Amino acid sequence: MRKKALITGITGQDGAYLSRLLIDKGYQVHGIVRRVALEDPEHRLWRLKPILNKIKLHAGSLESYASLFNIVQKVKPDECYHLAAQSFVSYSFEDEFSTINTNINGTHFILSALKERAPKCKIYFAASSEMFGHVREIPQTENTPFHPRSPYGISKVAGFELTRNYREAYNLFACNGILFNHESPMRGYEFVTRKITLGVARIKAGLDKELRLGNLEAKRDWGFAGDFIEAMWLMLQEKKPDDYVVATGETHTVRRFVELAFDYAGLDWKKYVKQDKVLFRPAEVNQLIGDYSKAKRILGWKPKVKFEELVKMMMDEDLRRVKCQKQF
């Protein structure tokens, strides 16, 4: 019998890559989406367009325990990947109440529903490197203390602890994946990496004359989302549930990302990039770099796509996309 997987946040970057992976492995894939997404599939389900006929979508909301409870009861999943969240860090400062309520309650609701109606289901929670915040050590491991510096980071710490508590208190197979920044051609346009690659493509096409960015010296551990979702799946194939850092072990500045993107387009970034203090975070996280040795040792996982290759991959997509738009 085919395994059934339930994915929250299936319309996002990670959900789209994960869906493809699970379909290739023979899973029956179910996803939870807002009803508005079903009413406007062209814009809201674009990442899933090639596989829509291979997945089953259910209308629900992280803010409604009843809707999550009913979906879990109907699907009875073997594995659940809880990816959904308000995940844009800068926006979390603008609407901290919504971010914290949605992210914490949504995680609590899905854990409770699974405990009640699918207690044998293996659970993955999408934790985040933003939990480390004001880092106590470099690189960060599973044992590094958390010191979040944003409402988003705070909400993810709460989700991490809820997941661990459900594992210890109710004996659920629940894992936390502490994922560092992961990007791809399917990354949302509000994230800095995609803002850069699309901005460069638009400047190359003559559509824009400048690119406004915040802190160019912020350092991040950037990997490829397609590699990282494989680690999610591997966690749920182990005999015992545990928590894992998923990262590349390399750190690069925003400035370096900018340089590579502009160089790839044959442009001098200094002529186009303007720093805007408005785009700086109220509390910056300056150096995140993960130690993925535990994931390598236990899961046999390691990143495949290098940083430079990732930038080129995203640039190719946005150069193609802008070229197509100019033809209309």
C-alpha cells in the first residue's frame, strides 16, 4: 500500500520540491491550502502546476483547529511535513502578533490533531536557523542555545519546543529540522536572494535602473532547497525521531551574492545597488553558519549544490522569466 504524506505549506518553495520528491518515491501526496488558493490556482498554485493532477489538495487553515483536525482524520497520513508558516523575517517585525499567533498556534493545532487522529504518523517540523539569532557559538549545532532576534525566530523556537514536547510527552515520532537558508528558482520574491536575482535580470533587460538593499554585510549559510528537502524525508525514515541541523557549513555575505549575480549578467553591481537604511532589520542576525555533521553521520546527507551554482541557477530562471515578460 502506498504511503500517504500530508504537507502543510505545500504551495511554497519547500512544499513544491518535497511534493515532487515524494511522488517520485511512490507516495500519495496530500496538501493543505487556503480556500483562496483553490479559487485562484493560476497565481497561488504556480509552483505545483506540473504536478497538480498527481496530488490531492484540501482547503484548511493553520488558524482553525477544526479544519486541521478534519483533514488529518480524513487523510490518516503516514508522514506529515509541517512547513507552513509566516516565514518572511522582515514582515514579522511589521506584524509580530499575526506571525506569532499563526506560527505557534498552527504548529500546536497540527500536533494535537495528529496525536488525536493519527498517532502513528511521523511528523516533521520546519524549524529554522533564525532560532539561533544572536549566536553563542560558530558554527551552530543542535546543542547551540537559542537567542532569537525576530518575532519569526521566537515563533520557531516555540514550535521547536512544542514538537519536542509532543515527542517526549506523547511518544510521537516527531522531528525538528533546523534548516539554514535554502534558496532556489522557486524562492518567493520577497526574500533577499530572489529580490537580487530578479532585480539584476530586470536591470539587464532595461526595466529597472537600481536595486535597493539593506545590510550587505549580513552573512548567511545558503544552500539549495532541492537538497534540503531530501534531509527532511531522511529524518522520517530513521528508527528514532531526533533533531538535525541542515546546512552547507559555508557562509557568504549578501554582498558576495550580489557580486556573483551581477557578474553573471555582465554588470558592475556598484553602479546599480543602493543601500537603504529602511531595509535594515531592527535586530540583525550577523553570522549564521550550520554544522551538519550529525545529519551527515546519521542520515548520510550532505549538500550537493555549491553556492556559486545556486546563484547561477536562480539567475538563469529570472533572466528567462524577464525575457518572456518583455515579449508581451
